[in-house]
Amino acid sequence: MSDASDMAEAEAVFYDGTSNRKRNVTLRFADALTIVEDGAVVATWPYADVRRADGKKALRLSCVSALPLARLEIADAGAAARVAAHLPQLEAGRGSAQTGRIVAWSLAAAVSVVLVTVYGIPLLADRLAPLVPFAVEKRIGEAVDRQARAIFDGQNCTRPEGQAAFDKMMSKLKDAGGFDAPLEAHVLSSSIVNAYALPGGKIYLLDGLLQRARNVDEVAGVMAHELGHAQHRDGLRKIIQTGGSSFLIGLLFGDVTGGGAVLFAARSIVDASYSREAESRADAFTIKAMHGLGRSPRPMGEFLVRVTGGGRTATVIDSHPLSADRLERMKEADGPGTGAPILTDQEWLALKQICADVKKDAGKGSERFIDRKK
């Protein structure tokens, strides 16, 4: 490399690897890449040892036989092209090795998130939930409540006779089961067959479930089950677990604010199943409450099985899957109904009609919409 073209020069910035001092140098192309400062040779880099380094300049170079932190930076694109033409190993090691490192670290990060999500966060939720003050739990429940109500798109049903019957049933279940926390229970005018408990003592019975029930004991068993979840703060555990999981997954996929955590948490309450242990505790509360009223928990189990018929989706069974052993447990707890009915026949009918006014108003709204279209 001693012809006239090889003696061409290029301007560059040189960092010698021992300090951060910026040195303006000239590059000469001879038997090696020669770095000259103020007419004096300060370094010589063999062409085969020069590699592309990461950086925002047009061309940033390092040398495998020089100091590890030594760098050349060439901002001018034309000069960079002339220099690159002399470097046969410029891109060596950048493909497979760097890609391999990126893939390895990405996989390690993903595995870490999965392990923390599957094992770490559930354990943390179990330890943390009992320590959360009720006032904090109530605020969490209110935030999730807005999302849950939007999912079901229903209104509170408050027809006076039905509300009185509902309050009477819930009061009896609370006393019989020994529920010792504040409670706010509502009937929601959604046609979905479901019931759910939120953190902070909010419990919802959806009209779709109420209309599918054949007797008050079926509904009472379901609501006792929800009281059990509220008593044991299972909703708060689920919020901590799902909220934390969605935050970690958001970090992995770019949602660094965790903005989807509340929405995922709300859906976990109304869609996803609780753990086997949580369902078992809620079943125990149901058995205790129904026995305390002299009633059997068996109708609740049979009702949950019945509403799964026909391949239905979005039912109470989705959020509380009734396994064979759980149903068997309720059958074993069956006994003669020696207690007085939870509600009278008239009160049961009033409860079934608690959403009648809301449905009537919705129908009038539809009629007014049709009239405007004419």
C-alpha cells in the first residue's frame, strides 16, 4: 500500500484510551493506518485489527491490538468511506456475536420476568395483602370498580321492595358467616351470569345470575361465596398479583408506566379464576353461613353446574370454576333445611324484579331513539 492513493489523508478525532482528551489527528494510509498529531506519529493500527465501534459518528473505530478504550471518530462521510475501504475486518464480530449477546440477555430478562410473575408475585401478594390498611384497600377497590362496571355496562338496581329483600338476605349471610368487615353490596343490571367481590368490601350480584336462579338459596350460596372472598381479602391478593404481573410484563414489552395494570387487575377479578386455596376458603365460608341459617350449601353448587350448560361463556363459573371435589364437598355438607326460609316468597319475587325499573327506563330510551330516527 505505497501508491499515491494509499498516501491520501483523512481528518479524524482520536481518543488514546488513557484519558478523555479529544485529539484532532490526521490519518495516513501506509502499511498500516497511521495516526498523526502535529506531524508526529502517535499510534499505528494494523488494518486487519480495526473494527467498527458503536457510536453516532459517520464512522467510529476501535483496534483489537490497541488499548480497549482507544477510539477513532471520523465525521466526514467521504473520509469515512476512504478509511473503510482499507479495513478488511471492519464488520468482524458484529453480527453473530453481538446478536447472540442481545438474544441471550433478552431471553434471560424474559425468563426472570416469568419466574417473578409465576412464583415471586403470588408469594408477595400473600404476604402483603394482610398488611394493607383497609382504607388503602378501599381506594384500590374504587379504582378497579370503575373498570369493572365499564366491563359489565350495568346500572345499580334499587327498586325499593327488591332492595329491602336484597339487604335482608345479605344481612343474614353476614351475621351467619361472621363477616366482620365493612360491606357495600349492589345488584347490577347486567345480563351476564356472574357475581364478584372487589377489594374494600364491594360485592356485586348481576341480574343475569339472579334471573337464572330458581330459588333464593341458590343466590344466597353464591353471595355467601363472594362474602368469603371479601372476608379473606382474596380480591386484594388478586389485584396485587395481577397488577404486579401486568406492570412487569409492561416493562418487558414497552409499557414502562404500567398503565394497563388497573385494567388487567379489574379483568382478573371478573374473568380469571382464583387459586384453589382461595376458592376452598370461600366455599368454607358458604358452608358456615348456610349452616348458620339452617340451610344447605348444596343448591349453590348445583346452580353453578347448571349455568354452564350449552357452552355458555362469561358466567359465574368462569371466575369460580367448580371442580368435582368442591361440588362433592358441598354435597357432603348437605343437610335438612331446618332453618326458616332466608326470604319469603313475596320477598324473593321482589328481589327477582329489583332491576325492573332500570330495564323499563332502558326500553324507553330505546323507543325515544327509534322515534328520533323516524
